[in-house]
Amino acid sequence: MTMGALIAAWAKLGAVGVVMAAGIANAAEIKVIGSPGTREPYTLLVPAFEKATGHKVMTTWGGVNAVAKRVADGEVADVVMLPAPQIDDLIKAGKLAAETRVNVATSGVGVAIRAGAPKIDASSSDGIRKALLAAKTIAYSAGPSGVHMERLIAKWGLTDQLKAKIVAPIPNVPIGEVVAHGDAEIGFQQVSELLPVKGIDYLGPLPADIQEVTVFSAAVHKAAGPTDAARALLKYLTAPDAAPIIRKTGMEPG
């Protein structure tokens, strides 16, 4: 679905007309801060939202833990987007407005190797375990997908055996790029973050018995100014007609 088609779909629902009436006449700048798990569908959806409403969306991306800490320490943005546990923690801490909380999208962990490298068996948990043992270098993120891989490796009793192979993640550098550059033989990250990367062969999601699905959520900051525009953005990102764009990037609607 193109941006134009998405706007047209919203118009059928009457949503664009409502938002435009409150938006274009009173265009706002919406500051968003979030982790890159939802960056791919979000980047496709926001231009259509801006065109439909006249609002301007300014987005800053950072690692999950870094963004959560910044907000916990007092940074204010109109909208905060993070994995659900971090959003819920910030709501409990009084930073975000609970009534605005929405689930934007969900994503599983994917597997990638450098383009043209010998394929590994990513279709079974035993194949993944054998691939980890055979690899010289392994990369995973510092976010939810990396936490899951660390737990999986520990569950298999391989932490000590593999620790020398783990390539430390670089802030704001997708794991797919680390693999594409040859700095790791095998990489694991959210599917949506692997799919856009050139120079890798995406092998698919982790097998179901070892998969971890992350829910990415968002909410309006309690200290934000007028919230109509921010709430409109969240409504737009979670509308049924946004679902095809979300699925296009390897994620599922929240």
C-alpha cells in the first residue's frame, strides 16, 4: 500500500478529515524518542501522517536501555516508543500517561549470514545450536533480541564456550551491517531490522520453539505540552489501515 492509498483509506474512515481539521489549521511539531525496533514501519507511515495532518514529526532513535534511562532521568518527548516492559516501567514511574499507551507492532528474532556465505540450518533449534558452535564470530543486539539470545545460549549451557566469539554491538549500528561487513559470521536481531540491510542473506525467523516475540509500545509523555497531535500520531500508527505497511516490514500489528 502506497502512502497515497493509506491516506485514502483513512479518508474513508473519516479519520484524516478529523485529524486535518485539528491539525493543518494548528500544525504542531511532535517530538518522538524511541528504540529502532519499529523504525522500518514507522519510517514508512510517518510521511503520510505528516502529509495528511500538516504536523511535523521529529524522531530520535537510540538503544532500548539508553532511551529508557533518558526518559527516566527526565528527558521529555511528546511520544516515547520502546518495548512494552520499558513503556510499562516508565508509566509506573509516572513519566508516561497510562491512558495513551498503545501496542504498535510485534516482531520476532531473525537470523542472518553474510551474503553468499555457506548456508546454515536455521529451520530447527538444533541447527541454530550447531551453527553457534561452528561459527567463529556471533553478533546480536543489546536490545530484546540480544537479551533473548543470551538467555538461550545460557539455557543450552554454552555461555562459557561461546563468550569469546561474541562481537560487542555498536550503538546505532544494525547487526545486519556487522554481518554484511564480515565482522560476524552469524547475526540475530529483530526481523524488521534485518530485512532492509544489504549484503546479508536473511535466513528467516528463529524456529518457533526458541522464538521470542517482542511487543513494541508507545505512550504520550505526561510532561508534554498539548497532546492532541501526539495522540493523533499514535492513533494513526495503530489504525487497521496501517497493518499492511507494518506487515511489509516483517512485523505484525500490535
